[in-house]
Amino acid sequence: MKEKIQNVFLNSWIRVATIALFITLIGWSAASADSTIQTTTTLTGAAQSTYGDSVTINAVVSDDTENTYNVPEGIVDFYAGNDLVGSTELFENLPVIKERPSKSAPQIPDAKLTCGSECPTIEWGGLTYWAYSYSINNEFTLLVAVDAHNNIVKKWEKVDSKPVRYVNQIELDPANRTVTFTGQGGTFTLSWAFLSHANAQASITLPELPKGVYDLKAVYRAGEGSPHSGSTSTGIIHTVGGLNSQTNLSSNSVTVEYGEEVIFTANVAGSVTGQPKPTGTVTFMDGADILDTVTLGGNGIAKLAKSDLPLGTHLITAVYSGDDKIYNTSNSSSLTQYVVAIKTKATLTYTPAAPKYGDKLTLQAKVANQSNNQHLPNGGKVIFLDGSTELGDATVLNGEASLEISTLGAGEHSLHVIYNAQPGDLFHSNSTSVDYEVTVGKASSHSNLSSDSATVEYGEEVTFTANVAGSVTGQPKPTGTVTFMDGADILDTVTLGGNGIAKLAKSDLPLGTHLITAVYSGDDKIYNTSNSSSLTQYVVAIKTKATLTYTPAAPKYGDKLTLQAKVANQSNNQHLPNGGKVIFLNRSTELGEATILNGEASLEISTLGAGEHSLHVIYNAQPGDLFHSNSTSVDYEVTVGKASSHSNLSSDSATVEYGEEVTFTANVTDSVAGQSKPTGTVTFKNGTDILGTATLDVDGKAKLVNSDLPLGTHLITAFYNGDDNYNTSNSSSLTQAVEAIKTKATLTYSPAAPKYGDKLKLIAKVANQSNNQHLPDGGKVVFMDGSTELGGATVLNGEAFLETSTLEVGEHKLRVIYNAEPGDSIHSNSTSVDYEVTIVNDSSNSNVSPPTTSIPPVASDNIVGSDGKANADLLIAALKANPNAIIHTASETVYLPANALSSSHALSIYNDTGVSITLPLSTLKLEELTQALGVDVKDLVIRVEMKKQTGEAASTVSNAISDIGANQLADAIDFRVVATAGDKEIVISNFGQLISRTIPLSSEVTAMATAVLYDPVEDKLSFVPSTFTVKDNITTVTLKRDGTSIYTVIQRKPTEFNDMQQHWAKNDVATLSSKLIVEGTENNLFEPSRQITRAEFAALIIRSLGIQPISSPTNTFNDVLSSKWYSGTIAAITKTGLMQGDEKGNFKPDSPITRKEMVAIVVRAMGYAGKSIKLSTAAEADAALAGFTDRADLQWAKVEFASAVKAGLIQGQTATKLEGNAIASRAEAAALIARYLINAGLIN
């Protein structure tokens, strides 16, 4: 015990040494020579603990002198038995004031507490002091001291020196060692000595005592010069219990054979997590017998391997011994271990292998263990049997026994052995072998076979002859039967003649090679059976001859031609060809086939083209005709004449503007129903002038697109040049009118608010009403003020200018008149609407503060009130003054009176933060809105919202951005435009064109920044076309999209695809990845060389334009199911007109897209984005494609492809090849999308 305590309290000894040194320095001794005051030392602490618990014991040293207060000083030594376990310096026990619930005080007869729910008490030396008043309400105080169990230890009646009752306050004076009570009537003061002897305490905590019983005591040693004497406490017995252990026992096999090794594993675990693994030993028991004792490993596991357990059932247990310090003993549950006899297997062999009657037969028995057990069977008996008849027995030695016999008769015998282990072999089980069939044979015979012909045709007779002889000289000829076999099939059985010969004639052998044998049956007494060697007999197909005839004798293209084939036998065989196929051929081209019936077959065709043909037939007998051979006829020369054709001509528009494309379509039809369409080329003519040549498509149509016909009326014809099957034909004339391009004149001016004397700049714009690329040039614009001509100017690229300072103060109606002739021969005249302009005196205030950098300086500040409502008159004036008016609002919502909105103007609305939206007012379609709401325009209000998202709505957007690993650069803004009338409203979700919005940014941006749309329903972000500008250190993003929603700006690193690191399209793919336009495939791959389908490219296009797929679409295409992922995408893109299906109502979503289809769609997308690059004329297209030799292959996509080449969107796959019909790859698609977005100003 002493050794264990010393080990545990090594640290305690160090503390003791330190304190002893301190005692020496200050001069303390065990007891002062003049110590006269007696002390009492009391030791308290728990009576028991468990290993691992921290045990705290406390010593209190009291001064035993009455009515004095001398605090003991010195050291307390703590002992366990005679072993010092620690020393601690005394410290004074001081009283403390503590508020306690009055209901926790003891009930005192004739006394009461009057301090309410909480009363002041004194806590001191383990006692609580309560101040009561008497129930009779006299003027004195009752003081009571109770222990922790509310037992009254001390009690003082009427302790106050002057009348004080209802104590409600107690105060300590440590300096004077007094306590003062305050209540009704004043205060009274008591010394600490009045309440208690002076005392001090010391305590020590003993960590992780080893299990065992300890006699603990405390010895007080007074300090030097102390008036107190030392004292020793009464001892307390403290028991430290060990931790419980648990022992589990297992074996590697519940049942083992005798001599087989079994391993028992005892796993001993402690009951407390974090404690060391149990140590000590485990004793393995077989019932009451000890098998062995094994020391536990560091993992708490002990193993015992045994291979000498006797046969029978054993109850095994594991007994853990426990250890000295921590763990108690424990026993495992019993484990049942079975030791059984070794399983055996008996086998039999014999020699010779094919005995004959009279031979000596040696029988060899082997008895082996079924397992790998090393104990071989020994001492048991083997009984040899023939069926149920015992032949003899023998003792087994090392697993073997043998017997020799010569008594088996001829015939079949079933032999086996039985091993009886007991009594000679105690450790093995009995076993019986399987039956071994043994035949004791007769004498041998020999059979030979021949035929009268080695090869015959199907149906021809062949005779087989078998000759059977015996092996013993002087014996009779064999008798019995011979069975003739074709492989495994019996042909027939024939009885041997007296000469040992049997014959068989056959004429029904099937085609092929036959292995014929003769099987002699043997006889009852002498001869065994015998088989002849195989004889090869060939049965071949009947040879045939094929011939051909046809009608009519002189066919034309499209005529029905009857071909008649005959197939006959070359021999006199009566089996006619039936069921085989005749293939009719034109040289190497198969025309068709027919089945032979009684040697004949025919075919009707009308597909032979005009010209020379060499016809023949091939007869393939198999699989329908198994009995005949194939044959081929000679060639028969046939001449087919050409058929006539018919040409019709149409155009997609009878009248077009100058420079506008017109498509001429020639439809060439055949004169023979059901034949292939005419092929070849059609030459289109304007009078006698050739416009161009086009190739017929599979439907017999050829198209020519022309945009350079001069003004006037033209007679167009189409001449079909014929092909191999059809003669030429000419269409009737078609009248095509080309008229002047319609124009529209508009006027703008600056400054927007002119004053008298200002130089007013008038800007006339003359634009085409259509998308014609020929801008007005050379005509004259006349600037008018009412009926007064202000001046004229020549139009250059659609614009003309005039400066004037002659307008008087007042209202003016300005307009422009465009006179195209004589300078512009291809455009029409036009006159603008009147523009009302007010000239005012120069009385403006020059002290107006400039606007903030977020708002354009030209914004009108006084139109929108603080309530967000726009003044109709001021708004009308602003729009008259500037067709692109800008207004400012301090509100997030603006209410615009509809009757103030001119449909030809645009209105930009800015708020204080720089957020804006620009509305082309014509897109609002006010007339449709008033009809839908059933109101007059004066009662219609357009509500424009630009609301910053806050709270949960803003958090939702931010979370969606975080989920894709992006950073948010701007607030999320909800843009909404709503038409309202009373309590009715219509949300305007689409405008039919891209409209602009701006959002200022709070962070710097990189090329990977982009605006995004947040869809709250799908909780998804998608790309929005956006460009970034920096002015006065403020970055602003401009978003362009057709539709309202929630928008913000993000910055996201592109995905680094594993297969794009060295790819030529790496940067383009990275750009689109960062902007959420392209995604990868599996395993972080992009698969740049993989083909892209029409549906996949459609998805890229609508994403690049910020167009959302249509939810729950109603698709009109035959091959687009609503359940497919692309159904909403295809519905959205066809709605824009950027892609369409074919004339059969198919979209072909899963078909790969060609380069020319892809380019044409992108050129249309440029136009949709407001930047058309399409060339105006075929001549321009030819010039752009001059270096490419395969430009004619572009056909309908020629102009679009040329436009893309000229704009730098695409280039040839080589210096001379465009490969427009080649299938596009994912990399090519990504590169084209990236280039067009930059070219169209949709990203920068």
C-alpha cells in the first residue's frame, strides 16, 4: 500500500518539500515552546470513491478558548496511514454575508422572519446564522446557527444590547472582527468571538487514488511564535473502489474435429471511457479444469490455441484476474465448444481396368480425412461388397486396405466399400464409398463398312455394306444384327446373313457430309459388340441453271418492267427448285428479289434510270431451298429512255424594296408518278440575263436569293438543265417588282431647352422603315418651322444637320421633309411629325447645384414628387423637349400617367443610388393595356419599381450566389413594370426587345464579372447581357434584357476543365463558364471535340441573350416531347424567331448542328440584340467569301456566313475551306458565342 501511495503522490511530495523549505525560511517549527492555547483539528471528506475520481479532504483547526478570537496559523500535514501525502498552509475561515430565501430557514417556535422573500444571513465555518424576531413582537432579536442539514447547533436569546427587532441588514467589519445587525429600533454589534471560536482550514485534493482502503488523518503544526498547540484529527476511513471490467470470450470455430486447432480469444474491457486498457492475466477454463493462463496484451486481448481437446462438448470460460490499481476481476459467459470425430471418405479402385472372366482382380480401398487433419485412419475395418454380397474385409493401415479376388462372373457388377472405424479407430467416423460399376467382358469382334458411291446428289440412292468377323479362329461366324448409324442417328437395323454380311440402301439422306458407322450388336454367348470405322458419305445439292427474260422489250424511264427468272436442274433429278431466292441485279446494283416457285420467279420494277443497263439474276437456294445449288445467269443488255420534266417558278414576295432579298423557288416535277425527284441544276434568268444557278434539293426544289435587282419590273424565268433521267424544261415567266425603299424622317435638337439667341442644332435622321441595309444617301432634307423653310442639307449615311439662331421667343413646330430625288434614286420621300419647341428668354438660375455622379446631368428633378408620382404636364413637356427624356426620383417606385407617355419616345428613370431603367415607350402597348383592363388611357398608370432587396429576400439571393462559389458585387434590385387601373393591374414581363438598366457597383470588377438574373421560384441564377463602365471612379453595369426580374452582379472564377488546359478555345470557354453560359460534362470535362446538337446550341443562344426557357410549354413539333429537358428551351427560341423547324413539323433537337446552321442563328441573334451585321447584297457576300472554294455549298446560308466572316465571328477551317456542312463541335460553338457577345456589345 505504501508503495502505491508513494507512486501516486510523487507530485504531492514535491509540494511538501517546497512548503518545508518555506517553513524553514520563516522559522516555523512543529510547535512553539510556549504554545498554551489548545486547538481541535477536524478532518472531513467522502468515505468512498472510485478509481479515477478526485478526492478532496478538508481540515479545520479551531481555537478552543471561549470568548477570544485567536486564529490558528501554521501547516496541516495530511497522512494516509503513516504516509505523508501532502501539506497545506492554513487560511482563516472568514464569515460572509449571503442573501438566502426565507423559506429555506428552519422553523423556530415563537419566532419569525420579517425580512421578506430574501433574508441576510452569515455563512461561517460550515454554519448559517439567521436573525429572527419573536412572535410576540417584543423588541429583541433571536440568533440561531444551523448546519447544512438545518439542524440548530447554536442559539442566542435576546442577543441585542438595546432593543432592535425585525433585522433586515447585516454588515461585517473584518478590521475589528465585528458584525452589526440593523433593524427596527437601530443597530447592535457583536464580536466574531461571540459567535464562534476562531478557526482556519486547509484542504488537499488527491487525484486518481489506486483502489484500496486508506486511513486518512490531519496533523496541525503551529507556526513559530503561535500561541496555539498542535493537534491531530480523528482518522477517517476512505475506500477507493476499482473500475468494473467486462470479459467476453469467443472462439474461431464453434465445432472442430479431433486434433484440429481452436483459438479462444478473451477481450477484457474497462467500464470507463478514456481509462487505460486492463492489464493482468486471463485464465481459460474447461469446466473446472484450467487450460492455461495468458497475460493480456496492450489491447486488452488474450488468446489461447488448443489442439488437444478430447472428443465431446466443452464449456469454456475466461476468468480475468483484475489488476493492482484500476480494474476488478470479471468472468466471461460460458462458451460451448464441440470436438467431433474426424470425417472420412472411402473410395475404391481396381485393376485391371477392363477385366475378363477368370482374371485376378485387385481391389484397393482408401479411407481419407475430408479435412486437412493430420491424424490418418488406422485400425478400423474395410468391408468389400458386390451389391449386397460381401467379398471380404481388411484392416486399414495409414488409410489403406486391399483385397484380391477372381470369382466375378461375366457381366455387370456394382462394387463398393464400407469403413467401420470402431472399435479399432476411436477418432474417425464411418463412411461408405459410392458404387463402382465393373464389367467383366466377352470376346471381341471386328466390323468393316463400305458404300457403292462416295458422293451422291440429294435424292440419289446409295448402298452401305457391313462385314462382321470374330477374333477367335475356328468359331462360327457372328450372328445377330448390325445397326447403320449416321453420326448419332440410326438409319436402320439389318440382320447378318450366314456369311456375316448385312446391306442397307438409302435415298433420303439429307444434304451434307455424313459419318456412317456400322454397330454390331454382339450375341448372347460369344462375341462382344464392335463398331466399324467411320465412312464419309457426301450428299450434295442438285446443280441448277438460271435464265432471265423481260417485258416490254423497249422500256422508258418510269415504265413498269417485268423481269422473269427460271431456275432448272442440270440433271434429271425430279426435285424442282422451290423456296430459294432470286436476286435481280443491274450490274452490281440489286433491283429486288423474289421467291422461286416450281423453278420460276418474277419482279416488277420502275426504277431503272434512263440509259444502258446490264441485267442478270442470281439464284440463292439457301435458306428456303435446302436441296439445290446456287447459280447465276448470263448478262442481258437493256436500254431505258429518258422521261419528261415540268418546271414552275415562284417568289416569296411579288414586290420588294431595292436591296431587299427576294427568294425565287423553282419546283421541278417529274412526269412519272412515284419516281425519284429530278436532280441537277436550275438557271434563273431576268429576261435574257442570267441571275444565277442553283442545285435542286431532295424535294426537286432550287432556290436563288437575290438582293441586287434594279428598280422596276422584271420577267424572271427558271430553266431546268435536265439530269440522267429527265429532259430539260422551262418555267413560265414570273413578274417581280422592285420599288424604292420606304423611309421615315425624325428630328432631334440641342440644347434640349433652348433660349433666345442660342445656336440651335437640328439633327435630321432618315431611316429605312424596314431592316434594309442601304442607308439614305444623297437626298435633300428641308428643315421647316411651321410653313417657314429654315434651310436644307444633303443626307449622308441617313443624317443631315442645320444650325440656326433665328428662332423667336415662343412656341415652334419643327419638322423635316426628305426629298430623295435626284440624289438618292433608291429611296422614297418622307416627312417627320411635328416637334414642339419652346424658345425662352435667358432667365435661368446659374446657381443650381450639379447632380451627383450617379445621375445624368440632364435628368429632370422636378417631375417626380416625393410620393413617387410623376406630374403629367411636366412629363409631357420633358418628352416633347427630348425624345429620350431622363427623369430623377428619390423613390424606389415611380407612377407614370399613361396619357403623358408618347409612344415614339424613350424614358430613362434614375433614383438617388444611380439605379436606372430605360423604357422604349412604344413597347408598353398602351392601347392593348387599356383594352385588357377596360379603362381609358387617362385612368391608366404605369408603375415602375426599382426596389433594393433587403432582409430575407436579400439573404436568399446571397445564399444562391455563395452556393455557386461566386462573390456578390452589387445589391439585388427587383425591376418591375406594372400597368394599374384602380384595383386591377397587369405585370408587363416582356417588351419585345432588349431594354437597359443600370446598377452602380460597390467593388472592383474583373473580366469574369457579370450581371445575373435570380429566379426565386427555381432558386437559380442565370446570365444577363451586361457591360461595365468606369467614370469618376464609379463602376456602373448596364444590363440588357427583354423582361423584368431580380438582378444583381457577381464575380466567379471559371471552371478549370481537365481537357481544356492546352485547347485553342480555352479562354472563350473560361469566359462563358464564369458567366454561367456553358457547363461541363462528367468528371470535370468539357469535351470540346464532341458534336453539339440543335437543342444544346439553342440552350446556349437563349442563355447568351438572357432569355428564360418557357415553363410548361406547348410545343408544336412532332419530335419534341414536353417531358424532355429541352422542351422549354425550344419553345423560347422559336418564339423569338431565331430558330425554326422543318416543313414536316420537326425540330430535330437531337440532330448535330452544322457550322452554317450555327452561324446563321448567331447572325440572327446579333439582329435581335440590336446590332445587325447581315450583308445587303449577294455581291457583298461573294466578296467576303472570295477566297473560299466551297462557298457554293453554303446555299441558303451564304449571306449569313459571309456576314459572320466579314464581322470576324468565324473563319474557315482552312485557308480555302469554310466547311459549312461540317458538324460543329462544342468548342466551336463556345468560341462563336463568346465572339458574338463581344461584337454585339452584350459583354466587354
